[in-house]
Amino acid sequence: MKPYLELAKPRIAAMVALTAWLGWALAGGTAETSLPIMILGVTLASAACGALNQYLERAEDALMHRTRNRPLPTGRVGPRRALIFGLALAALGPCLVWLAAGALAAGLTLATILLYALAYTPLKKVTPQTTWIGAAAGASAPVIGWVAAGGPLDSRAFVLFSIQFLWQIPHFLALFWIHREDYARAGFRVMPVVYPGGGTTSVQIAIHSFTLLPATLAPAFVGMARPGYALGALAVSGSFLLLGLRTSWTMAIVDARRLFLASLLYLPLIFGMLILGGV
């Protein structure tokens, strides 16, 4: 059982479930019986992405120090079983979302799986632009929760998407920079591998750390949060921006690691304040 849980990447699935609930709550969704089913469906869809990603990248994972102990490289789960497990989750997840919240939310859930498994994962060995594709897939959860609760695809849904999308760029670029030798060994064309000098990665970290600040302030301007939220968001995003600018200036591993660790705290803080400071 434990190897299959590892295939599902439970920490990521938990974050996806939490942000889907956030979208639901901000859209005015109530604690009705369909909510747990929707959350379960989104969680299983995230688990499907994790399992299919590991199936498709099993050879590359075996070459990387940070992933060589995953279930497929170690032989604890065979490729065929991992594929069946991933496909089963990919079918069940959107079906549960459809049952709980309708066709639009289910369609977004299915589109996320397809984007992650059929575009982001294989293109990682082709172009560094896949970082943005992966970020788009990763930013869909709050939008799914939003529309599942009956929210329209308007500026408020776009704001939720933008916050999670922009947050992922410095988060992942910092990780890629720290482990760039590992990614190069596996043949992944992430930005620090394609541009080893670090200049391009530096610029992208700075740009997205900066654009994240107005994105996190936007809820106060589209009727999603009170002014008090904006003050808290300004403090958190301003601090994160300073870390991003320092990392982009030095490109030192210690600074990249600080930025990555700060990013793990950043999203829960912003979304927590958004729930507490929502209108």
C-alpha cells in the first residue's frame, strides 16, 4: 500500500484538495454533501497526475539522486501496475467531480490531468517552457473548486488562478537551480540546464516574484477580500519579493533554498488570509 501512496504524491494531493476547497469557500459554497465528493475527486485527479508522471519518467527518475528511491526505480511497483493505477485514478477523479459538481468542473479536472500527463511531462525533455505548462495545470485546483460551488469564470476565478500560477514559477525555478546537475543527468531541459549561466533563471525568478505581489493584492480590488487582507498580503508578498530579488542577484544555492522553503509557507499564508479576510 505504501508504494502506491508514494505514487500518488500525497503532499501535493493534499495541497490540491486544500486549494480546491478554498475556491469552493470563496465562491460561497456551503458544507453540503457534494463537497466531500468533489474534494475526493480532485484529490484522486492529483494523485493520477503524480502516478502517471512517475510512470512516464521512471527511467529518468532512476538517474536522479532526489528521485531514485521512488517506487518504480526501486522496483517496489511494476510499470504496468503503476500505469493501471494512474489510469484508474484519472478516470475516477473527474467522474466524482462530475457527480458532485457538474460537467464544467469535471471538464476542468480532466483537462488538468491531460495537460499534466500528455503535455507537461513529455515536453520536459524538449523545452524549458514546460515550467509554464506545469504551472497552468497546478493552478487549476482553486478554479475547479470555484466553479464547483457555482462561481462564474470571471475576473475572480482568474485572480485565484493567477496567484497559484505565478507562485509556482519562482518555487520551481529555485528547485531546478538547486538540483540542476540532477536534472541535466536525466536529460530534462529545465531552464537552469538549458541556460547554465543562470542569467535567464535569475531574470525569471525576479519577474515572477514581482508580478506575484500585485496578483495577491488583486482580491481586494475584485470584491473577494476586505482592505485588511491587502495589508497582510502586501507584507507577505513584499517579504517573498525581497527573497526572490536576493536569489536572482546572487544565484547562490543557500538563497535559492531559502526562496524554495519560503514558497512552501507562502501559499498557505496568502490563502489563509484570503479565507479570513474574504468578504
